[in-house]
Amino acid sequence: MTLTVIWSVQARNQYVASRTYIAKEDPLTAELVHKRVDKSLKLLCSSPETGVPAPTPDCHYLPHSCP
């Protein structure tokens, strides 16, 4: 089963703002953050069982401690 990530408006705005803030000081780190988030999202979408079920039905998330 493959899932699709649906960002809330607030989550997407905060993610973009965080990357923008980081990029002002260190563009390379901002790119690494983007790649790590993208990798985590792809993992969660392709293998939802690796995620933790969220209180919302049919939703999963990756804990902050995931590599």
C-alpha cells in the first residue's frame, strides 16, 4: 500500500519558513534538511507500517527519533 502525504497549511508554512530561515545562514544545511524530510516522507508513504498510528483515522507519523 502506498500513502500520500497531505500537509496541513500550517505544517507546510512552518516547514517552508524553517527551511528559509536555515538557508539564510547555511544553504547546504537547508538542503540537507529538505533531503532528510523528503526521505522520511517517502519511507512513510511506501511503508506505512514503519510509522506510528496517529489519533486521526488512517494517519501515521514518524517519531522525531527516526534516522
